[in-house]
Amino acid sequence: MIEYLKGAIVGLTPTNLVIECAGVGYDVNVSLTTYSAYQGKKEGLIWITQLIREDAHLLYGFSTKEERTLFGQLTSVSGVGPTTARLILSSYAPQELAALITTGQTDALKAVKGIGLKTAQRIIVDLKGKIQLETSSDEILSARTAVGDAALNTIASGEEAISALKMLGFADPAIRKAVKSILSEDSSLAVEDIIKRALRML
């Protein structure tokens, strides 16, 4: 199994990162938190979870061991697959998610696509008390600060957010309506902020 990949970052979108290691390019699925952490970087190390299926070998990557651990814990819950786990981690930063689970906030978890009341309750019951944050405060601050430093122009941000949301499985009309509403309130938002708000509206 792959523990981590280290090399040149040759492609980055809100949902995927392409990293070149020893002449081989790896397409890695990422959350918004990880996307933010690698913006503007030419090289990096990304922690990997490898999922092997009959029809595909999928790589999910994380900027910190903490987020990777949370991903593994979420996918251990019945009814939560890797796609849903990534949506949860794109909607909430690791510390925010840990707080939601610890305090039993089912409504916040239900706001994520694919999470109903029973699944939200199951996440809380299964994971409450089990989440341990291993990442240093500096690493968490760095990932969060990247969000604020990533502002793009309104049109480019909106289009990139729309593209990312389509890749996550949302319908185009609903996406455009949500993004338009979000940008009408604040046109200076970075791509990942637009997506996070949209995920709570769709």
C-alpha cells in the first residue's frame, strides 16, 4: 500500500491533485482542505489512502495525517463511502468536524449531500470519543490560512467552483443557482469558500 507520495505538483483542482513521482503522474482525489493547503506550491508530500476495487484503483490524498485518519474513520461508518467522506471533509475542516461529532450536531452533518438523519446519528455514535487530532496547530493554521490567501477574480472563481461541484455529482442548474446566489452576497470569495457554501445549499 502507498503511505505517501512526494514530488512535483503538476495539476491541482478543488477535487483532484496530480503529483509526479519518479516520472510517473498520480491522479489523487482530494478535499477542499487539502486543495487549499497545496495552492501555489510546486512540490509537496501528500498522505495517501489507496482503495482497490475490481474496476479501479483509487487514490485519496490528504495534506495531514489528521485528515487522512478522519477519512478512514468516516468510511468505517456504515453508509458512508469515500465520496461522501470527501464531501464531509470538504464541508468542514478537521477541527470543525471533530467538534461537530463530539458535540452531537446532527443537523450540521445532515447538511452534507448524502447524509440523512440516521447516517448523521450513526457517525456521531460510532466516532464520538474516538477522534484524536494528531496534526500540530501550525499545520492546521497553515491549511486554514491558505483559504484566505486564494482569492481569484469573480468569474474564474465561479466557473471553477461550478466545475468542481459537477465532478462531485451535483446537477448544473442547481449548481449555477447556488453559486450565483453566493457570489451576489460576496464576490470576493475564493473558490473553496464558494464550494463550501454551495455544499450546504445543494
